[in-house]
Amino acid sequence: MARIKRAVNSHKHRRKVMKLVKGFRAARRRNYRVANEALLKSLAYAFRDRRVRKRDYRSLWISRINAAARREGMNYSRLVNGLKRGGVAVNRKMLADLAVNDAAAFGKLLALAKQHLSA
């Protein structure tokens, strides 16, 4: 049986890793072993943080909605409850955008929520 030589493939893999760690600092870009560990870690962080980013944005939207609602004398949870009771299906991203850019439309939604809370 013929002997399998792996030099070409391992060199290709090393080249690929070293290309991907371009821009890292110190040994993380020069030393293959350290670079490979750093690359694996960075890919894991990238995967995890694509999900965390979604959480962070939702948190930001909720903060903006709450701030705008409190200016008008209502809090976030009562606003969302009133909108849900009123059958208004507006997501938090759009609500936050209205709160920041269109105070009149947000005020109408707030009045609608108040109306459905009191009923």
C-alpha cells in the first residue's frame, strides 16, 4: 500500500489560518499554534455574538420606547399591554423608531393604549 504524504495539505491549512489571522496582534498573527487557537476562539465569539447583537438591539428598542412613554406619563409595560389589548401588532423596532422620529404617531399609539387600558 502506498504511503500518504500530508505536507501539501498541512501547508495549505497553515496558509489559510495565517491568512485569516492577518490583523491580529503579536504572536497571534506570527506563531501558527497561537494563531490557530486565537482563530478558533474568534470564530466562536463571532458565532455567539451574532445572536447577542439581536438581544442588545431589542434591549435598546425597549429602553427608547420606555423613555418616550414615560415622557407622556406612562411606562413601557402598560403601553405594551394596552397595545396588545387594542389589537395593535407593531413590533418593538418600529415602536422605537416612531418614538424617536415621529412623536405624533407615537402619541396616537399611546392614546390608543390608554383607551384600551381604562376599558
